[in-house]
Amino acid sequence: MARKQAWTPEPASFGPVYTTGNSFRARAEARQRRYRAEVLQAGWDRHGHWLDAQAVGRGANFVVPAAQAAAVQRRDAGKGVAERTFQNMLSSQAMCFNLFAPLADDTDLAASVLAPLLPGLVRVDAIAIEHTPAAEVFGDQTGRGGVDCDVLIEATFGDRAAVVVIETKFVEEEFSSCGFRRAGRAGRGQVVCPEDVPVRADRGACAYQGVKGYGYWRRSEEHRTLAELPARGCPFGGPLWQLWVNHALAHVEAASRGAGRAMFLVCASGDNEALLRGGRVLDDFRALLREPHTVGLLPLDGLIDRIGEVAGEGSEWARGLRRRYGRI
């Protein structure tokens, strides 16, 4: 439930408001405007949560140098990081670098931070941010398109090697949905999957497989990730699509490394009700899986709390995270 806040006019230095009201996004946006004006003392561009060119140039969207360096390195490597990551303070990708870049640089630190949040974790071996899978995984890597994952962690749980794939979400109100169900496709003469597409009996009825030849269904079947599907219709035509393909990717990446365990986590604030709907989105997805326990929530607030405990609340990293993203 959204927290009730009395509205008071903001100083002109906060810049133009894009989202009004008391939604999670509106509150997060207001937090970023204030942070930009009062902490960063930076100018705005178009909206109060967009940094001006000078602030972008000095990496102001990142709370520590390691996060900026990781974002620049990944951008320069090609596909994966857009310019909005450096300017838009609501960018989930910027938040991802702010949270995980210091952990990627120090796997011992990563294990200390993550162990209480991931029961059974004993060691972190590597962390990749904005991981692009090999072309043959799904066959969907085309230019700037194709399924990537925000974070890929290679780790050990007990005595088993594991891969953990994480999707980070800040203010988004839904997960990415099937491209063949998006509004306007029919009007442009493009292929549209019908609501009653019979994927249970014929995987090729899915346009991703039948038209594009992408391997989402093949990989799901190869790793036996799915339970019995509804008799008619595709459960992945809506926001469960992104959960499905990332969950499948976790299993593919685990198998390619000889890891015996695969997990898919969503890192988001529990207060983002529009996205999580009280956890019902994740529950709906788990109901479609043979192993529901392979999906979970990595709570943003819990992760920030844990970083504060390990790195120290007074550290630049923990302080910046809490001011930007903590308990909005």
C-alpha cells in the first residue's frame, strides 16, 4: 500500500515533475529530484530526475567510482548499456551497477553480503553485470536485441556449484512481456499471437519458435523447467514472459558450467506493488514450474541493509544506496 504523504511544493531547483501522485514511482522520482539537487548539486535536463550533461560527464548517476567504471566498460564492449543509464536517475540498469559493481570487484565481500540473503551460499566465484549469453543459447541475439540478464553469479551452495541469474527492477510497473502480444502490431501488419495459441500441444504455434526460430521453448524442454501448462493459451503472453526466459537462461548457463543448481531472482523493492502485486506475479510463475523453489525475490531494502552492515553505514557506497533507493 502506498504511503500517505502530505504534498508540499518543491523548490524550483528540484526541476520539472514527470510523475505526480503517491505511487511508488512518483515517490522514487521525488527522491531522485531531491538527491540530485541537494546531494549531487547537479542540474537537470527535461525532467528533475534526468541529469544535465555536466553531471552525466562526471558520472553522477553512480554512487561509487566502481559502479561508473563497470558501466563504462560494459558500454564500450558493445551491446548492453544505453546512454540513458548515465542520465536517468530512475534507471534500473544504473541501480544494478550501483548495487553489484563493488560486489563483482570483491567476491569475498559479495559472499559476506549475500550469504544471509541466499541460504546455503558459501562462496561467490564470479559476478558478471549485463551478461549477454552465447548466440546459440536462444538464437535471438540480433544487434541490440536478444535476452540478456542483469546479473549472473557463479557461486557454491553447500558442495554444489550454482548459477544465480538476477533481474533488477527499480520503478518499472511490470516485467517485459511477449513482443508478439504488444499493442499495435496488427495495425502495422505484423504477426500477432492469438490469446488461445495452443502452445501446450504445439510449441511451434508460438511465434518466437514458429516464426523467429528462437529457442526459448527448446531450452525450457531441454532442462525440464516447466510443469504442465494450461490446455489453451500461452501463460507467457504477458509479464511472465521475462521471468520465463530469464529462468530458462539460468538453467542453460548453469548446465554450460557444469553447475548442479540454477536460480532466478528478482531484485526489487517490496513496496513496488505495481510490479510485484504483493508477490502474486512470482507466485503465478512458480505455479508453472517443476521446481518452484528455483525462483525468488531478493528484496532491495534487505540487500541495502546488508551492504550497510558489511561495508558500514558511513561508507560512500552504503550511504549513497540508502539515499537513492532505500525504503521509498
